Amino acid sequence: MYTADIDIGGTFTDGFFTDGTDWQRAKVLTTPHDLTECFLNCLKEGAARFGVPFKEFLRRSAVVRLSTTLGTNTLIQRRGPKIGLLVTHGHEDDLYGQGEAAVLRRFLAPEMVIGIREQVDDQGRAVLAPEPREVLAAVRRLIDLGARLIAVSFANSWRNPAHERLVRTIVRERYPEHYLRSIPLQLSHEVSVASDDHVRTNTAVLNAYLHRELARGLYRSEDVARDSGMTHPLLVVHASGGCARVAKTVAIQTLSSGPAVAVRGAAVLARKLGLDRVVTMDMGGTSLDVAVLHDASPTIVQTPYIAGIPLAFPMVETESIGAGGGSIARVADGRLLVGPESAGSAPGPACYDKGGMEPTVTDANLVLGFLDPDRFLGGRMKLNRKRAEDALARRIGRLLGETVTRSAAAIRARVNEMMAAEIAARVRAKGEDPAAYTLFAFGGGGPLHGCAIAERVGIRRVIGFPFGSVFSAFGSSTVDVRHMYWRTLVAPLATEDLSDRLRTTVAELEHQALLDMRGEGFDPSQVRFQVMLVLRTLDGERRVPWQESDDAGARAILAQTSRTGSKAVDTAELRAVTLEAWAETWHWTPTAVSEQLYQPEIRERRSVYWDQTAEFLETPLYRYYDLRPGAMLSGPAIIEAEDTSYVVNPGWHARLDGWGNVVLER
């Protein structure tokens, strides 16, 4: 049986495949016009790597998982559709926040927000129902303004969603789904049941912004894969570090899912390598994602900020900036800028020779000699150096009065500074010495820039991985199927029947979870649960675990966790119950072999421009697959693999360890 993990990025689509003992990787260009095409191309490449016919490979695949950075790239580049929003009258400007609505306005124009007269009070009672005439007038107005999807987020709908549901009923009666003027509605309580109206509204709006493109691409991908022989549901990776069927996935759960599972994969490897302080840099074609691991564990954020906006979905903590291989360089007001705009895969960097006219980081690396134009992607794709030089001369050199080489060096230096600043900020936030950390450099561009960034941050060790260019796909292979369930259950903790109510509620949630897991193909005996209580105390809101076997119930838990002791029990409120259900899938893990130290022979050299010398030097080149565990070499040097290059800066040493990793130290 095989496993297939696919990560669709803005420029490349990566695959990580296993057959139980061996692993293979694949890298193909992303096809933004149709995600299905690059998804299938990557699967076909994986099947070919194992020498198995495509349909047989899919038929024998125990699990196929898909992650993507397309949601993140949509936000960075602001490519989503026009969204409309209905809120409770009086909150059109503040969106239930205190001076925080301005950030969301980047994705939601002020005229696209309309207030509806309705009210649900703080006890969840429906006080004033929305009038059909007012609702229809608002929807018509939003459609006339160009809305392609409308979100509905009313105050206190987490306590009682009746009015949000009523709006959908009113609209469907007037505009049935088969009408061309019918516009999809998304209700905030169905996207998130967060008790914070502002955070829930943010989540609903951004989910609507991402929904259409992701839904179309993911459902079509599953349909085509099933037609090609896949027998299990396609599993979509979530940013919380789990995965689920397409039908059980909300668009915003996929936001940063590729970078998130890359961090989970990094945590697995950090434990294998005995490292407890790790900072990761994942440099793809469009973005750079950074995360910090303490005790070899990722940080889960319950209310993460994405693009400066607080959201109501748990996510593995990462930070994303527009700095990747395809990031476009330009001159503005006499200053060199890089990103966040990306050339993507179509047309791509100028050197791809597919019509791209703008210089990118990849073009700069090619001109400086860090990339071989004849061996890109193992020789399957040729790069056009002349096109890169022309773009650099036209867009950068002419405006700055610099040569092509110095323009390329300035682009590489600028993107290194941007990435180093982001990583340094993440490490400083932990209050620790950067020298205590190891930098995991992955993504297609990570090993190209790892040493240069580490030098700027003060990190002394960098590790690149044999499957580093498809690291998010590898990280996807480490996750399990997970579902999260939430039930609003507002009640004072002093209520006598609280424990009984909790047991009844949890039993209902477990029943729903088992039904969903059966749809994923799991037997009830394979499913595990964790129940958390969302409590509001004198200290603020907190989450604490609960078990049915705990006879003392929530009051005892609170008394143990609250700094104010028993006094808090009388004033605390149970806000909600969450249940997480998960079932394990099969995971491949690497194994190490013994090392025998030796110095490999230099077989080839290439002229490479190094910042340290500000000139081209004849630089030793090594082929990754020619090296054995224990190989040691000194910089400056470049180790070329099929789909990335490990750049060894002057003053650094490289060693191939028993896991196949390239360990760089200074």
C-alpha cells in the first residue's frame, strides 16, 4: 500500500510518497488555472517514481492527503472575490470590534457591509427578528455592488443562531439556488462558534473570501482522483495539524495548512535529532514561512492573527511574508523592493522563459551562479539566463544605475535581510540567544539562503533535508484525521446538574464524531477523544480538560486552575464544550545509517558571486547523490540535489549525516 501527500503552492506542487519502506518525491509546476491538473501531474510523477501504473498506484494508496498555501497566497496578493456582509444594525462600522475593523477593510469595502435590524440578547433569547423586506433589499444592494458571496454575522449568534438561519431561509425563498442571481450565503455560526462577535465575523469574512476558489479546486481534484482509481476519500490538511474529507473542511481551515504541517514535520525530525530549540524557514516560490519550536513541539494558537486579523480557528503558529523564489523585485522612489507580489508559476520568473518579464529572486540566484540553468529540477526544466539578465537590466539596473551582477546581488541581499529580520524577531520574542537555535532550512529556496540568513541572525547551525524541497508534503504525511466539535452550553458553574448536562452533551458530540469518522473509513475502536471546557472566570477565558469519569465535574477543575480559588467557582460561567476526535493514519519515519567521515573529491567548479568577496569565485560543486553519510567539505561550495541546492558560505562547513541531512556549521 502507498501513501501520497501533495502540497499545492503558488509556484510548485510538491509530492511525498511512500510504499511502507522507501520514499520518493516529486515537484511539478502549479497550474493556477486548474488545481486539478497539477494535483494529478504530481500524483502521476509519484507513481512513475515507484514504477507503478497511475491507476494501480491510486487504487493501492491507503491515504491521499492534500495541503495548500493557495489560501495564504490569495490573502497576500488579495486575489479573492468581492464579498458582502450582513451584520446587526449599529455595527456596520466597528464590526463588533474596538478600532480593529480597519484591518479587515483590506478585504471588505465599507459599502459592502449592511446592517439588519435584529437582536439576540446575552441570554440567547430572540428579541427582534429580521424583517424579510429589509433582508432582501440588503441582499439586492450587495449583489448590485458586485458581491459574489455574502456572509451573515449577527451579534450573539453563537448563543442562538436562529436569525442567521432565518436570513438564509428568506433569501432562498426569493432566490432559489438554481437562479443565476442566487449568491451563496455563509452563516458565521456555521463557520465558527466563537463567543467573540468580532473574531467570529473576521473568520466568516475571510472564509468567504477564500471559499470559492478552494471549493472548486478541491472537489474537482477529489472527483478526478476517484475517477482515476482512488478508493478512499481525499483528505484535506488543516492548519491545526489534522486533516479531514473535503466535505468536512471549511476553507479557512486550509489557510497556511502547508506551512503548518511543515512545522509538524519539523517537530518530528527535531525529536529524532535530539534538538529542543529549532527555528524553521520554509522558502517556497511565493512566500517565506517562519516558526519557532520549543521542546521540539509546535505552538498551537487558539486565536491566531492572519494578515493582522484575529481569527477563531486553532492553528500551528507560523508567520508568513511575501518573500519567495518568485517574489518580484522592483524599484520605487529610488529604493529596491522585493515582494510581496509573485510571478507564480504562470508566467513565472523571467528565466522560466514562459513570458515573464519581471525580475525575481530566482532570476537573481541564476545570474549569480547559485543555480545551474541546465540542471534545474534535475534537468527536467531549462532556465534562460539571458532572459533573467535582460529583466534585471531593464527593471533594476537601468533605474539604479547598476550592472546586472550588482542588481542581482542587491536583490539576493535584500531578500536575505527581509527573511533574517523576520526570523530574528521570532527568536527575540522568546527572549533567548539565537545561538541556542538550529535553523531548519527547507522549501525549494531554503537551502539556497540558509547560511546567509543564519549569519545575519546569529545562528551557527543550519540543517537541510533530503526531502527539504517538498517538506510541506512530508509534514502532511505526519498528520492524522482530526475533527473539532463545539457546543454552546452557557451555564453558571454553580449549577447542580452541570455534570449531567456535560455528560449528555459530550455523548452527543461523540456520536456525531463517530459518524464522521466512519465516513473517513475508521472503525469506532480507532477513534480517540479529548474534551475541553471553555470557561470564563475572574481571570478571563480559559480552556481546561474534562473527563466523564471526573465525578467532581467542572467546579473541581476550575478550583484547581483558577488563581482566585473557590470564589471563582461561584462567579464563573461555562461558555462551551469542545470535543476533538482523531484517528491515526500510517506514517513513514526516517531511519539513520552509520557515518564514515571522509572528504569528497571535487569533480567540477562553477563561477559564483559571493557577498563576502563581492566578486565571482570558481566554486567547488558536489552532487548530493554522489555523497555518502560522513562526507565533509568546506565553503565556499554548492551541493546540488535534484530540486534544490545547498549553499555552503565561506567560513562554513558541511557534513552529510546518517539521516541524509546536510548539516551546515560555522
